[in-house]
Amino acid sequence: GAVVSQHPSWVICKSGTSVKIECRSLDFQATTMFWYRQFPKQSLMLMATSNEGSKATYEQGVEKDKFLINHASLTLSTLTVTSAHPEDSSFYICSASPWRSYNEQFFGPGTRLTVL
Amino acid sequence: AQTVTQSQPEMSVQEAETVTLSCTYDTSESDYYLFWYKQPPSRQMILVIRQEAYKQQNATENRFSVNFQKAAKSFSLKISDSQLGDAAMYFCAYKREYGNKLVFGAGTILRVKS
């Protein structure tokens, strides 16, 4: 149990286009989902926390208009990288906390974004 | 703000040997959770072990155990009988008792030699 999926697992896009990444909790309901960014051989950097039905809370320094997060249901959160540029190329990871279980956080397999 | 420090960027261990990864953290809170996550080359984050600060007993999970020193704010991970599959990046993480954000350390790359 407690499986989180991400789609796509990798994506290549042209500079200036927008890319949407989906994060789904497959066998549990997640009131809270998190989006991280990770550069090679570095730690995970929390970008934002999304709660179902409300606006995401972004970490300091993360551009809200660049990284649009939507958490429309208890099993789905999406991250849209708008007008992507090469510097947005990175590994994006989502995680999800089950309903009423703040102490658990399950991670998706990640999405590798390459912007040409 | 809480911080997590992993002072060993890389560690190596011989197969079947024991290795200890270090982690220290800074917090003013008395109740919290500590975690060790493993990130193999696939980059899927895997929970290795979890420790509740209010528990004095050190957590263990098969070959993995921790040495939790609350006063020293230290939380090291010991891997016994190391296996090739243990090779990965290991992250130490902190979570407040009533929050759900994880604060990660910089990570330690563990290499296992055969």
C-alpha cells in the first residue's frame, strides 16, 4: 500500500512551452502533497505544499507564477512549469501525506524535466 | 528554523562490514520525528527508519539501526552486514511533531565495495 505515482517519468520540451506533471496517490487519500526539486547529487528542496481544495503554500524564493500547483482532489496534485527555460531542467519529486496522518510521507518516483 | 547537518558527503564500506552515517540537527522543540531515507540510483525515495523523539529506545529495522542522542541532537544510522544494494544516497530528515514538512540534510553518498 501507500503508492504514489508521477507522470510523466521524464519529459523533454522546448524553451517557452509549459509542462504539466501529475502526482497521484494510488491507494490512499492525501490531504497534503509536497513538491520538491532536486539537482544532481544534491538534497531535495521543498518548493511548495499543496492542500486539497486550497491554494498551495510556496517556499521562499519559489516563483508562484512559474510553478503552478493545483490539488483538485484527494488523490491528484499537478505541477505546471510555465514558459519553461533550460534553468528549469531538474528532477521533480512529489510526496503525499495520508489523511489524518501527518507523520507519514510517501514519495513518487520523480519526473526528469529537460528543457532545450 | 530547524536545520539538519550531514557532515559526510561520501562514505565507503566493504561488503558485509558495518558503516555509520552521521546526522546532527538543530531544534528548540522537544517533540519531533527523525527519519533516514535512502535514494538509490533509481531516485525513488525509500523510508529506511523512523524515530520519535519521545521514545528513548533506538529504532531498528533489520540491518538498520539508529543511535539517537537527544541531548546531543545527534541521529546516526548504522548499517550492519552491508550489501551491494545498500549503495545509495542517504538523507537524514526532521519533522516537527505537529507539522508535516520534512527538513532534509544534504545527504551522504554510500558506496559499497565488493
